[in-house]
Amino acid sequence: MHAPVHPHRPHENPAGPGITPARVPHGSVREVRELLSRDGAVVLTGHHNTSDALTLAAAQVMGDRLRELYPHRVRTSHDGSLVHLHADSFDIAVDIGGVPHRRRHPDEDLVLVQCARPAPRGGDSFALDAYAFVDGLAAGDPALSAFLTGSDVDLYGAWAGVRGLPVTPWVGRHVEFTRTGRRVVRRTDGAVPIHRDPDTEHVLTQLTRFRDAVHGIEPSLPRFRLDEGDILVLDNYRCWHGRDGHTGERTVRILTARSCDAD
């Protein structure tokens, strides 16, 4: 006789801290919040395949803790290549009619990704518990762990030519804590050494080692597929996500948000 399988238990991957988010009907608000708190990721099912669904989902998940939504983004890829593990964050503001508007924020703590059109082949998603990943580094690679927790970098310096980015570098560490005690584990391709940092060579070496460690674990992570209309919800401080390459056309809608716990 086989033991019953708990429908909401994330896949336990012995090769690494990968997770398969539970699939929950969008009306089960309490359950969604509990699973997001426990696992860092959840898939909402049953929403209409429209951009409005992302706003509704963000309100359901955060409730009165929702502070700020950022503009919807639509991403269509044709025969897309692999998207590596990452956390969503960016620092960009624009001037509209003389009034500054923030379009992205480095401290976005919620990400919602809706599959508007699945790829005909490939394009499966994968996610990683970054807390577990960096905790493992403390014993397995103490030098890299020390870098991530103790070294300042310019988190978006590699994208300095993008219009709207501030002139002043955004300096921080890959692993930090907010004022409210939440741990943030960042993963961005924009990180570079601070200008004229005397430890530039060391920082470049560790950034490369960090990238290689993240890329190296990706093949071992469990895959899951988002069906049309499904919304992947991620605690952006805790979970990184990516997807496999695909053939044909694939479209997703993306919404990022900040809660009152983001500071």
C-alpha cells in the first residue's frame, strides 16, 4: 500500500534546493498565502488569461500589505534560449510630464508571471530556494559565502547605459536583511565592482564563481510547466526562477510589487 502524497508538498530534489510550486485555485486565498510563506513560490490556477488577472492576484496574495505595483511587462520570445536563474529587480525611473515615476524598484519583493501563451515545445520553468542555496554555501564554499554576505557591489553597474537608470550607483550586497528583518538574496547579471574598488580583482573572481555555481545547479532542478492562464507567484527575496529554451512562440506577462514589509 502506497502512502498518500500531499498535493502541496514541493518536490524534494536530493541534488539541490529546487522546488516545484504547489498549484492552487486562485480563490483559495488563505492557502495561497500559507504556501507562499512556507515554500516561497506557488502557482495560481483558474484566473482569466488577461493582464487584469495579475493585479487581482497581487491584491489577493498581499491584501492590505500591498504597497506599490509597477507597470505590467509583456515578454514574447520566438525559439527562445535558456533563461538562467534570477531574482527580478531593477532601478529605473522616468519623467512623465515633469513628474518622476518609478517603473522598477530594487526592493520588489513579489513577482507574478502569467503564462499567456505556452510554447508548443519546451519552455518549462524551474525555481530555487535561494535561502537554502546560500545556507549550503556556508559549509560547502565559505569563500563565496563570505563574499555574498560581506562584499559591497554596484548591483546594476553593468547596465549603466540604460536610460532612466540613476547616475549614482546602487551599492549593496547579494545577501542582506531589511529593516523589518527579512532576508534578501539577490541574483542579477548587472552586478559589477564599485568604481575604483581596491578589491576589484577579487570581486570579479567571486562574481564569476557565483554565476558558475548558479548555472551549474540549474540542470538538476525539477521542472514544472505553466499552462495558459497560470500565474507563478514568487517571494522575490527568497526564490530565483528561470526557464528552459523552447521552440515556437511563448508569451508571458510579468508584474512586480512591493509590500509594506519590503523595507
